Amino acid sequence: QVQLVESGGGLVQPGGSLRLSCAASGSIFSMYNFAWYRQAPGKQRELVATITNLADTTYTDSVKGRFTISRDHAKRMVFLQMNSLKFEDTAVYYCNADSIVGSVTSWGQGTQVTVSS
């Protein structure tokens, strides 16, 4: 298993930016695909972005052109750069890791992002 800890959330005005970080430990970083999910109160958890062990990325339509997922193997970290934030981006954001060998999944504790005037 890999242990995940998110950070970087906070309160930001519409149009502003935040950079979320996910620190991974306890396993081999290159053996995992990573993703960022988000969940607003009363709503289903939503997949936001993914990045494979080969650094291929995907994004949900609502964040394309605004969010960027990346990974740093030396630092064993995954990032989500969020620009041009909107009210509807308000949610708890979770880091997720899936092993490319087997079906092992790990989740971080979540970090709150609030977009408000």
C-alpha cells in the first residue's frame, strides 16, 4: 500500500488559483497511477483528473484548460494546479492511487477547496 496526504486547499475568490499537493509514501511511487477526485456536499464523488505511471493525463470536461495534474518522481508527489476557479469547483478534493499490479487502491484524507466572493 501507499499512504497519501493532501495539502494546499483553502478559500479563494472566483478566478483565483490554488495548487494541491499529494505526498506519497510507503511503496514504490512508479508502480501507481494517480487521480484527483472531488466531492461537494450531497453530491457523488467526481473524478477530476488522472495521471498514469507514464505521465499520460486525462481531465473531466468541466476542468479542461483550467486544471493541470502532474507528478514528480523525485519528490514522490502528485500535484493539481487549479486556475480560473469557479463557484462550482467548491468541494473536498481527494488524492487516489491505484497499483498497476493487482487492484490495490489508496485514498488521502481530503483537502477543502472553497471558491467564494
